Amino acid sequence: MKKVYSKLYYRNLNRTYYKDLESIHELLIPEGQRILEIGCGVGDLLSSLKPSYGVGIELDDTVANFARERHQNLQIYNANAENIFPKDINTNVPFDFIIINNTLNIVNDVNVLLERLDAFSNSQTRLVISFHNWLWQPLLKLSEKLGQRQPQPPESWLTPGDVSNLLDISGWEILKHGQRCLLPRNIPIVTSFANRWLSQLPIIENLCVTHWMVARPSPVKHKDSSISIVIPARNESGNIASAIKRMPDFGIPTEVIFVEGHSKDNTWEEINRVCSEYQGSISLEKFRQQGKGKADAVWLGFEKAKGDILVILDADLTVRPEDIPLFVKTLLSGNGEFINGCRLVYPRTNAAMPLLNTLANRFFASVFSWLLRQRIKDTLCGTKVLWKNDYQKIKEGRKYFGDFDPFGDFDLLFGASKLNLKIVEVPIRYQERIYGSSNISHIKEGLILAKMCLIAAFKMRFIP
């Protein structure tokens, strides 16, 4: 039991550091997931994540036995992770998350381990890796000699570039990465301030002790899918017929769902007319929202949707229906899991997007890219495409952010980022309106963007 007591002693001695590790993983991994941890030690990190089914792999048999007794809700196996198969842990069901926490540095062959994980994964699995910053090597080795850190076997001091390369050659794609923990020991007030706030600032973050990465398996193409296109419409009677007339053939079962929202013109009557007269292959549905705002209309459409793929197409048709197939193709190819439209690549007229709006969009896009740790060039393009299964997960996790977004754009973007989905953008040629006027107040829109920045900062970046 000497090894067990040693682990518990150093874990307690460095509890500030271990608590910070738990905070990172709690941000990246929702409760109730199927989780496999490689090198689980005494099982405390795995247990803290409250998995629906948690499996830990531990090389040391004494530590594995202790972990099994300490956390009877977990399945702990004494095994070498480089040599295991699903049958060795009595499951053939892929895991939602696989954790490798401070273990890569002592693995005999990292490439073999990462390739082995393919047997425990599917396209939805996320790999969460954490490891020490190599800049801390002298201090950590000194800590061992002074009895402040558990003695380690010979270690490979991997840089983020090393880990990124190993993931690439092993069939894993990095989605996001970050740093955390400037002070691994508790100094009242100072440590909490440094680890929550200072550790996330540019340049300073490179000095943190912990690097972390989230990766997914190489993309897999999807087949035999169906599509639901939700068109929220308020005061858009002049665009309804064009939306259907210009809708392309996707080559898969397609439905279009109109959701009318308290229009002052004859939008609802026009929707009824178009639906009754249409004789094509697309299935048309129509609903009237009881609540208010675009987000409420989109959520109603999503709830009524029968397709595997969900699409939002604004009724103003400033994003052309003809552009939607590229969004769907990108999703089906596996090259992205949340497809966002981008209006800021191709030339556009000042009438379509005034210069001030363009500058504001670029500024906020840079801020959100930093906050969410994924590149986003256009946060407010209304056209978005995602899998219905992923939307259901976003909906279930909505309580984390609260009811904060009247448009729905940020609700979906934040939710996709929280789920570690791969967010990609499809450039579109943004058009001027042909009918009607915008339902958006630009000053109000700017204030909402500022509010969204604060929410993302507190919920996604500067976590306690």
C-alpha cells in the first residue's frame, strides 16, 4: 500500500493543482457521459466528472485495487493501456470521452496508445489530454528532490507541438487547446486570482503548468440522412414563394418548415398559399409561434423537424437558398460538425452590410474566437447547419448558459463549443434584401454582442 499512501499524500499536498485539473475537465466534459480514463490513479478525477459509465485503466495493481474500493461506482481495470482491447474491459460500446491526464509523458509508445484508442471510439468521441508545460521541468524536478512532488519514472517532456504531431499521425484531429494554472500551491486570494484570470491572458498563459487539448477521430462520411430547413419569417410575405422556388434539390429527403412570428403583413396568408399550391418533392410544414423572437421560432421549428440534419435559413434570403448544399455537404463529409455561414469573405455592397457593421462584426468575431478557442469569423450570420442529435445535446446543456439569447445564434455557437464540436464556416455571398426591411436594431445588436462576450468570458474562459 506504500504507493497508494504516497499518491494520496502528494495529492493532498498539491490539492490546489488537482482541484484546478478537475475544473478544466468539468468545463470540457458534461455530466452523465461514458468516460474512459487512461492512467486513472486512485480514480478521483474520473469520479468527480459524474459519468453515467466510468472506466479507469491503471497500470499498478495495488493502486487499481484501491481505486476500485474507493470508487465503487467506477469500473477499474489493472492493465497496460497500450495492449488493451474492448473485450478486456467488458464493453463494445464506444465512449463519449477518453481522458489521458498527465500520462502521455510516461507511456512507452505514445503513437501505439493513441492508435489503440480507435477501438474505443466513434465519430462522436472526444479525447481530452492534459500534460505539464515543459518550461516547468526544472522546477518540478526540484520539487521531487525536495519531497514536494511524487517521484516520477523517466519522463518524456512533450511540447504542445510534439503532442499535436503525435495526434496527427495517429488519426486524431485537434479541436481546441489551452493552458491553465499559474500557481499550483494555494496562496490565499493570490492563487485563485492568478489561476482564474491571469492564466488566461495572452503571453501569460504560456507560463501555466498545465497544457490541455481536445481532439476527435479523423472525419467519417455520413450517408442516408434527411434534412429539415427551418425558415423563421416575420413580415416577409414577399420572400416566401421565392424561398421555395429557389430551393435546390439536395438528393436526400427534404422538408421545409416555415415558422411565422406575429407579422404585421400577410406573411402567414402567403405561407398558407404557397404550401397549398406547391406540388414538388419537398415536404412543406407551417407553424405559428406563440412566443417572441427569432430564437423561439427556430426552437419551435427544430422541435417539429423530422430530419437528421437541421438548417436555419432566414426568410429575408440575404443568404441564398442555392448556397445551402455546400453547408450540407460539409456536414455530411465529416469535415465539420457545426457549420456556420460567413458573410465576411466575399465582396458585398454597403447596402447589404454597412461599413460600421462590418468592422463591428470583425472585432467581435476576433473576441469570440479567443473566448471559445475556435476560429469564428462571423458570429451573426443567421444560417447554421448541424445534426439534430447534437442540437438535442445543446438543448440539454442549455441550463449551463441560461436563457440569454433572443436570436439563437450564440445559444447554438456556445452550445457547440461546450460540446467540443468542430465549428467550421462556409463563405457565402451576402445579398441585399429584395423585399421588406431588417427586423434588427443595430444599436441593440451591438449591446447584445457585448453581453454575449461577457457570458462567454465567465462561462468558457475565466472559470473558477
